[in-house]
Amino acid sequence: MSKQIAASLLKDEKPEALDSSELFSDDEKEEIINRLTDESEIASRLHLKAQIDRKADWEKIQSNLALPQKTNYWPYAAAAAIVLGICTTIFVSKGGFSATDMADPIIVNNQIVPGDDKAILTLETGEEVNLDKDVPYTAENVQSDGENIVYNEASDPESTVKEIAYNFLTVPRGGQFQLTLSDGTHVWLNSDSKLKYPVRFKVGEPRVVELLYGEAYFDVSPSTMHKGAKFEVINRAQSVEVLGTEFNIKAYKDEVTVYTTLVEGQVKVRTQELVQDLVPNQQSQLNTANRTIDVSQVDVYNEIAWKEGIFSFDDKSLKDIMTVLSRWYDIDVAFEEKNLESERFVGVLKKNYSIETILSIFQKANIINAFEINNKSVIIK
């Protein structure tokens, strides 16, 4: 099946609009991800980099891709990766692949491990509950399996909520967690994120949650199922109003830009000064310093792969990449040479890789010369 889709992508034919389940089974998806991230293949494919003019070749192939505007990006992203032969190929700005004469890393008391499912639930009373993988939690109308916390709708959904009670879900650095709100909306929270939300929503009134900081992906329960009640996500700089859709918001405290990426449906991004509508595959970039909004077309897969256990970096600077990795691995990163911060990288990596594996890939790709790990600190050289 994947070969058929890949073949049509290289022609002027438009792939038939099929459900993703018809394109790839779960086993096929797993195989594709494994091929995208197979560590054993990375080194040999890096060697191909020197023979490829990435920009020219990609533009040539892209001009022949007849990708429909659709939510189900997964099959097309995977098929395109197969077609291009870049399942684990990584393109970088420096020339050549080097497997020899590399400086050995310095590793002292390495305490760095990949992130895991964990969060802190703060109840309205102020009580805190640690939610960890494989540690169940149950209370009235709420339960957690250590990966996802689920708020059940009241037995009588028409019953009146006199006063809204709020909970907070805080995901620390080195963590991730999922949340199902009482209206059925599903939320994925990335590392170093915090969400405020009602235990129950008032019937017929706007459903409002607050992303205090961090990154979250929302799969919103349609307003048609809630007497037309819209769903709204607010944070320090903007509000995002939806009726029922899927979108991603990235609003970290240490970043001046708030990124809102629409996957499906339609949203309105509001600030005190501006209102910006988005359509699928668009991203708004709100500069919180000068209060301006820019909108661009993006590759949705790269923006939301984090929730699928993947790092997908598309020509990102090493500084930006290490910022992402620092949150997931809960590490401090320093650059011994400032110019290394601007090195560029394109590649797909699994989030369960060890930090040594990822840094070794960067080293073999000649992005960095060497690295040092001491406890939970990394020095890039």
C-alpha cells in the first residue's frame, strides 16, 4: 500500500482520499517510524549527504507532490519520507560525514535519562498528587493510569454547576502527560508545561482553559455536542477560540514567540489588538514583545511529532534543538564555541534515544566536534 501511495506522489496524480487506516496499519506505521529513526542506519546514510543538493532536490520533488489539504497528514508525511529516501538521512550545514578521527566524549557520572510520563495534579484545595507511569489514581469522577488523567462527565450532564472548581496539571521538565477533560476534549502536555482547567464545565457556557506556560496539543470536543458552547484556550499573550478542532500551542516562558498551529478545523487567535483566523496547515507566530502576528504555512508533522514520541527537526539551529532536548532530558546545556549554536540540522529522532546517542549523531554529522556530559549538564564543543 505504501508503495502505491509513494508512486502516486511522484506523479501528477492525486492520491485517493482514503482514511489513514486504509493507508497504513498500526504495524506499518511502527515500521515506518522505526525506519525513520533506526540508529544503525543513520551513519551510513549520513554519507549520502555530501552527494545531495538538499534544497534543489527537495524543491524539484515538492513541485510534483499533489498533497491535498487534509487533516490526516500522517500517511502523506510517511509516504513522502519513503519516496525521498530520507527515512534516516540527516542533512547538515557542514560538509562530509566523518566516522574516524572523532574526539571521544567525556562522560562523568551521567545522570541523564529520556523523559517519561509524569505530572503533578493540584486540586482546588491546594493538595498535590504525583501522577507517575504505572501508578493509578482514582477520586470522584476522575482517574489516572499514570499516562492519562480522565475527568468523567457528570451522571446528569444537565445538572447545574453553581461554582466552577479548577484543577492544575503541571508537567515538569523530563515529563509528558495526557488529559481528557469532562467534555471529552483530549489534551497532550509536553515537558515543562502547566494547564488550568475546570473539573466540570457549565452547560451551554464557553469552555475555557488556560495554558499557563509550555506546549499543548488539543483535540477539542465539537461545540455541537455541548449546546454550541465554544472552546477557548487563553494564555498570557493571546486567546484561541474554536468550535471543535485540533491544534497545537507552544508558549514557553523563556521564548518571546507564541506559536499556534492548526491541524484541523478553524480557529481565531486574539490579542488585545488583533484577531487572526487560521486554516489547516497554518501557524501564527505572536511576538509578545512588539505584539505583532505573522502567519505562515508549515509542515504540521514537524510541529506536532513530539506527541507521537518523535523529534522532527526541519532545518533547525542547534541552539533551538538543544533547547527542546534540554526540556525533555531535563539537562543544562552550554556551548563552548558560540558559532556552533547556528549550525543547522534536519532529521527525525526517537524521543527514547539516550542523550549520548543523539549527541553522537550530531558529532558523526560534523555538526559538533565533541561533547561532554557531567551529571545532568552537557557541554557542546
